[in-house]
Amino acid sequence: MKNTVQTWRQAKQDGVKIAMLTAYDYSTAKLEDEAGINGILVGDSLGNVILGYEDTLSVTMEDMIHHGAAVSRGAKNALVMIDMPFMSYQTSVYDAVVNAGRLMKEGRGNAVKLEGGKEVCPQIKAIVDAGIPVCAHLGLTPQHVNAFGGNKVQGKSTEAAQSIIDAALAVQEAGAFAVVLECIPAKLAQIITDKLEIPTIGIGAGVGCDGQILVYQDMLGMFSDYSPKFVKRFAEVGEVMKEGFAKYIKEVQESTYPAQEHTFKIDDDVLDKLY
């Protein structure tokens, strides 16, 4: 069954957990979709794991459209959500609506995600009014890495925790259909989840959220530049890949690949006529 904003809302009401992963290409999206994933985020995390940047700030609209369209072609049942990159929505409500529209039309997404609380509620409302579903993102918001002074757990003081609660209620009121909670204390995430009518998707926010999301390279052991505390490796695909690469290199160097079964034949009399 196709996952939609309505099926997600029903999942929260029924107490059914929502499973999300990132993807950035057709083949990976197809595999995740066939496994039964509920949602795929084409995250601006592609700046780190695909493009090799130190942060997400350099990711462009063209990057998101390019990868979003590829993922959308591979996902038939998952809800495909595309991140709005840095400065694609902060500048004005008009820019936010135009760029969200591009992610839907050119990127073929089912929804967009943007970071921020009360300060982006006008953008959320305008995008939703344009018929585009919006997921909000609170807590540790990577596009604010310089303002935060690094990737740090958010909401640990009374004031900070209350601010995140207030922001969650505000983005819900503005029309967001879901909210990602990143790197906040589990008990705070539980309070927010209980207060909201819309689903919460946690990443480093504990088991009390309505769903979870991870960067797929992290959970498969394919990205080792750094590993957040909240990541669990569900498979060591990175090691399997390196073993495969090493075996291929060895067989090429030893001329054992390609073997006879990997080659194509031609009749000798055809070759004789070439000279």
C-alpha cells in the first residue's frame, strides 16, 4: 500500500511505528522500497555521504532535485520526502514556495522537509497552502551547525526543552504533517510525541517517537568519517564491499578475471576474413 501523509497520521493513531531511511539513488531506493520501508528521505546529508562535504551547507537545489528524481523513480510505495537545502526557504516565503514546488515538480517528491521552528512557520503555512506536504525538523538541525557551535544534543535545559516543545506545537499549527526530532533527550521526545497529533520521527531521540530514521550508510557501516552515538549498525556492508573490491583487484591483476565464462565467442572463419 502506498504510504501517504494520511496513512502516517493513521499509523500514529493506531500506535504503528513508522520506519524511515535516507536514499539518494534509484537502486538503493528500490531496495528499501521492496523491503517495505514506510518513508525515504532524500536528505541534504547527501552533502556528507555522497558529495564528501564537511557539512550540509553547500548542497544546492539542483543537487536535491537530481537525487530526488532518481529516488522517486525507484520508490513505488514509500513516501518520498526531499530536504529543502540551506537558503532555499530562509530568505522569504515566496522563495520557500517556489523551491518547494521545484522539489515536487522536478524532484517528483511526495513531501518536503525543512529545518526550524516558529521562525519558519510562515513558510510552512504557505507551502502547505500551495498543496505541498511539509515535514518539520527540530532539535539538532544540521543547517544551523555554525550557530550551535557544532553537532550537540539540544533541549537539555528547562528553557531549551520548553522552546522545542513550543516549536513543535507551532509547526503543527502551521500545517506540518510530521516532525523530525534530532538529538534531543528521549524523555523530552516522549513528551512532544504525546502532545502532538502529527507523527514524530526520531533520530537520536529515543524509542518513544512515532517512528525512526537513519542515514542508510550509517546503519549499514558504509560511512566511517564519524559515527553518532545513536547509530546502530544493522549490517557491515562496508566491509563486504571492501572485500569484494579487493578480490576483484586481485583477480584482474592475476588475469583470472574475466574467465572463459565471462567472454563472448566468434568463429575463427570470421576472423580469417578480416585480414
